[in-house]
Amino acid sequence: MSDSERRYAFAGIIIEDREQSAAQVQNILTEYSSLISGRMGIPNLENGKLSIITVILNANTDEMGALSGKIGRIPGVSIKTGISKI
């Protein structure tokens, strides 16, 4: 499978300081919105301090890497991805 082939994947995003980082995460997700097939989020855990977002992506590995890299560089935010084999 080449890097240019589109695959389905998920990205789990944990925002530990919602007030500080949520807007930056949202801006990046908007930038990559053409790759997002679905999104689910819980915005107000731990009295509004913690948010968890899961997105379903249809992208090639370069696009997924760019998205996860940008989000992963935001302080207080972690992201993990899983990519389908087909």
C-alpha cells in the first residue's frame, strides 16, 4: 500500500486544558475538515477542564501525519491514531 492511498482511521484527542487549547484544536480540525468523515466529542468532563474528541478520517498517511502532528504540538493536548489496513 503506498502513502498516497486513502484509508480510514480514527484519531482520539484529549484536551487537558480546554480553556487554553480547545480553540487551537478546533482551528486545526477545521483546516482538515475535508478529511473528516465523522466526529464525536465530550466537551465538559471534570467540571469543564477536560475534553475528549474522536474523529473518523479518510486520508492518506501523509495527511494523517500532518493533522496529528499539528494537534500533538499543542500544549496540554494528546492525540493517538489508528489506521485501517484496507
